[in-house]
Amino acid sequence: MRAPGAGSVSVASLVLLWLLGLPWTWSAAAALGVYVGGGGWRFLRIVCKTARRDLFGLSVLIRVRLELRRHQRACHTIPRIFQVVARRQPERLALVDAASGASWTFAQLDAYSNAVANLFHQLGFVPGDVVAIFLEGRPEFVGLWLGLAKAGVEAALLNVNLRREPLAFCLGASGAKALVFGGELTAAVAEVSGQLGKSLLKFCSGDLGPEGVLPDTQLLDPLLKEASTAPLAQPPCKGMDDRLFYIYTSGTTGLPKAAIVVHSRFYRMVAFSHHAYSMRPADVLYDCLPLYHSAGNIIGVGQCLVYGLTVVLRKKFSASRFWDDCVQHNCTVVQYIGEICRYLLRQPVREAEGRHRVRLAVGNGLRPAIWEEFAERFGVRHIGEFYGATECNCSIANVDGKVGSCGFSSRILPHVYPIRLVKVNEDTMELLRDAQGLCIPCQAGEPGLLVGQINQQDPLRRFDGYISESATSKKIAHSVFQKGDSAYLSGDVLVMDELGYMYFRDRSGDTFRWRGENVSTTEVEGVLSRLLGQTDVAVYGVAVPGTFKIQKTRLQHEGFDPRQTADRLFFLDLKQGHYLPLDQGVYTRICSGAFAL
């Protein structure tokens, strides 16, 4: 079907008037009749089916843009926005640690982060310096990066699964002048101490492990107790377009890349999810996702810092404790990745799953096959599936609960939020171009690469990239929508239906799904080396002989059923920590949930 032209949009405007209950003239009705008679009924059908969805999406877009402009004009930053929230409700719970039972009020979180800001200021750190945080998910994690931001210092948030070379690389790539690590990760830091350099300051937070205090390491907690909890006397001169922290994205190959998160990007991601899913001031959000990634630390924790919600943290997802935690802490919103939903469905029925107050689940990767089963069994009325990466400018959201969809692109107002699916060679992911050298838009049902037009003056469309300039340049294409423009390349292939709903299509290659999150080859190597007790483990992608698409389709149909292939199959038994042969008996047990993969 052809893309709507100017005439289509004008008729769409008439239909919107009708849907909104506003008056229209007989001449407008006649114009609509002519349009329908001329074959425009297909587009009219799209308008009727998507107008309310698109208008709601437009209202969210406008609201976020207005909020961002207001904060930019006032020269606000995330710490400044949080301080306003904390002064408004100092005694309300801000963060709760479900594992330890510790509860932090907004006043306590404000005081702790002030102590962090004062301490690092006294130590000589200045705006623009970088401090790496290597800590499991608990309230201190949030207080640390927030306090550093109050001093204008940028935090590099390290994945707690990193070990040896990848850990040393991420520390070096960030340019960090100091490392704050949790006592639980002392052994991991000890492994790379010789590669870190003597100039790197090291601080240990929390309880010490059996290793005790490492050489040249200071205990952070006593230092914070001595620091002032008052706001900095001279706050740094920062704005919404300045850097807040760095999140290491997994990528597809090689070592992790440090994505730049500026204050406006943090706010944008928080605000979009807040308004798109109609969160409320009284909501309590359950966050069991890693805080070194954007879903847990921005979309989750950000609801606390920007909008004043209580956020319940659990450093590691527990299927057996999930609903008990929600009941105990009166949670109304939960975060998920697709695998979490699958694990919960594999659990035996629990009394707590019928007593919780959760009305909204926000996340990504919920497979269509279990979408309705999850919603029905656990009584979650609203599934807020979304698509987006830490650094991308083309995030989309499923605002109306369309089963299986990760978001939508308006067919009525396509230029309001300029994103597009464009054709690529799926073997090489190379963009396909027309005779004018522009990218070719996908039609309904055609898989394509999601791209977003870049405008650095627009906080909703800017692309800040990575610390590495070469990594940044690889994610930008030119002459995509029009000659001379620039667009962000998402790296993910999606499919769009006639109404503009988008659906995720798994990429192949050497990106892996480890417990539901995309991880790079180096991260898998680190996990496997610990599980297998080996120092050297190599994980790599290989080319599949023959025509790639055909091979991929065949392998997808075969799945991992031993009856469908002559190949020898193996699976990773997490309890035993090594691979075991996968025969028909094991296959049956995996399908029944007896083996936890």
C-alpha cells in the first residue's frame, strides 16, 4: 500500500474531528465521500483503527517535550529535579532493598548522595571527572551515582558479571580516576589490580568479603559518615545536555561499549515510560533488573528520582520471591524482561500471586506465545512492552496492549516522530538504497532495520553515542530519509503491520540471550569461564554455510528437539555448571520446566 500523501492526511484530519466528537461541515463529508470512492477506504480504515492510539501517543510526546523544555530553560539537572522531589516528600520511602529489608526515605537518599558529593569534592574531583561503580543493585548504588552527579562527576556503571580482561578494559576505556566497588566483588577487583595502574583510587563499599581489604583501598562507608550531608556550597554549572553517566551496552561482538547518557536522555526515558503507561504518584514499582543497565537504573529507579515513586529493589531476580515481594511492599508496577515472565509461569501456583495489587508490567521481550497466559494467570491488566536501547533515538512503546507488539509508528502522522523501518541485506545488515541514494522504506509485513532521524537540537531525537568516536560513527548513516540527513541505526530488525504496530524479529549472529538480556561474546566468556572453572574460554559467532536465511529458518523449525535433527545437542545445566548431552528424556524435562535454563 502506498504511503499516505497530503490528501490522505487532510482526510485523516477530518476523521479525527469525527472521532473526537467535533463538528464538521457537509463539504468536509462530501470530500471524505470522494476520497473513499477513489480507493482511499484502506487509509480510512487505518485512521479509524489507530486514531485514538496515535492521539494518545502524540499527547505523551507533547507532554515529555514540554517538560524537557521547562527543565532546560530553568537549567535543571537530574540531581536538581530529585532535590525538589525530596524536599516535597522527605519522609516518603524512596528505595527499599527487598533482600536486606533496608528502607531509605527521600531525605535519607538526599543526605547520602550529598555526602558522596562532598567527599569526592574534598578529594579533588572536579566536574567532568569519571568514577567507576562496580556494585550489586542496592540503594547505595543509586546514592553513589546520584551523589557523584551532584558534584558534576560522571559515573561509569560496570556490569557486575565482568571479570579479568573485559573488566580491566571497561575501566580503562572510561578514563575513570577512581573505582568504587562492593565488598562482594573484592575477588573480581583483585584479579585485575595489576592492570589498573597505581594512580587509580579504590574505595570499597559495604561488608568486606573473605579477602579483606585490598592493598591501596580505602573503606568508603567511614569516609561518608564523616562527610557533610548538606548540599554542595557551589553546585557545578551543568545543564540537561551535559553527561550524567555511562552505561556499557553489550553490542554484538567484541568488548562492551560505554554509551553516553546525558541528563536529558535520562529524563526522556523516564518521562516516556511514566506517561505512556499512565503511572501514578502513589505507585510502588518493583525493580529486580540490573542497575548497571538502563531498564533497571533509568526506567525503574528514574521513577523515584523524577516523579517521586517508591522503588523496591532486588539485586537478583527470584521467581519464588517475586509475588511475595510484591505483596509485602504493596507494589502496583513491576518491571520485566521476557525471561522473567517465562520463569514466573513455570513456578507452581502460589497464594501470593492472587493477593498482589500489581496492575502494570513494564518491560521488553515478552513473547506473544505467553503474553496472554501471563496477563490472565497473574491478573496484570496492562502490559507495557517497549523497544529501545540505552543510546537510541527511536524508542517505541506499546501503549494500548496490542499482544506481541513492542510499539508502533503512526501511519497518520509519520513525521511527528521520524522513525522508519528500512530495507537491509539481512546477511550483511547493509542498507539498501534506491536510485536517488536514499534508504528504501519497508512496506507492511517486510522486515527492516529500525532507524531514527537525528537532530542534535531536539532532546527527543539527539544521538550522543559512545565514549569511542569510532563506535559512534558506526551507528550513524547519512541520506536515509532525505539527502544529507543523519540517522541512528538501531541494529535490530523489526516488522510492521498495516496499522503501524511493530514486532521484534530476533537477530542471529553472536549476540546471545543470557537469562533474558542481550550480552556480548566477552560477557558470555566471563560467565562460562567461572561456571566451567577455566581461565580461557572463547565464544565466537560463525558463518553458517549455504544461504543464510534458509539455514536460519530450518534451524528455527528444528528448535532443540533431538527428533528433528541428526546433530548432537547439549545444554548448560546451571546447577552442575557444565554442559550435558541433550537427549529425548532431557528435552521432555526442559519443556516441562524441570530444568532451569
